[in-house]
Amino acid sequence: MIAVVLRFALAIVFDALAFTVWDVGTRPPTQLARDIARGVRTPRLLLARGLVRFALGVALLFLAAEIARPAMPTLRAFMLIETGMLIAALLVENLVGPDVRRRLKTP
């Protein structure tokens, strides 16, 4: 039982890290539109930052799913529980994401 709870908690942490890398919780839609427009004007910027961040976020989500999957008996249970874990990860990202990003940006 403890192992299942630890698996789910670790999966939520990795999901929240993916959302932190993507800056999902705090980026307003207007900032997102400006970032996309800047990336279109400077394709190297889009490739250098955008694709790396996208790939890192996908890798973290995949890692979270791989950690949590053995604790779930069926694919249906996986889908329902993973949805709940993603919602929990969004809440965690909303609480700690800005602090994590701020600490990563300071030298």
C-alpha cells in the first residue's frame, strides 16, 4: 500500500515538473501568444528553447506514467487515476512552479 502511494506521489511530482518546464500554470494567454509570435519571427529561438522544453516535458510525463502504471490493474483505472494525478500536478505546479522557475533563473 505504501509503495502504491509513493509511486503515485512520485508520478505527481514528475507531472508537476513537466508543467513547470512548460510554464503552464502562470503564463497568461497574451504572454503565450507573444512567445509564439517571437518564435515564428526567430525560428532558431523556437527550435532552441521551444522544442527542448517540449521534449523535456513529454519525457517527464512519460516517466510519471511509467512509474505509476505498475500500480494500476487496468487501462481504464490508469486513465482515471492518471487524470486525477494530472489535476493534482496542476495544483502543485500552481503552488510551487513560480518559485522553482525563479530559483532556476537566478545564477
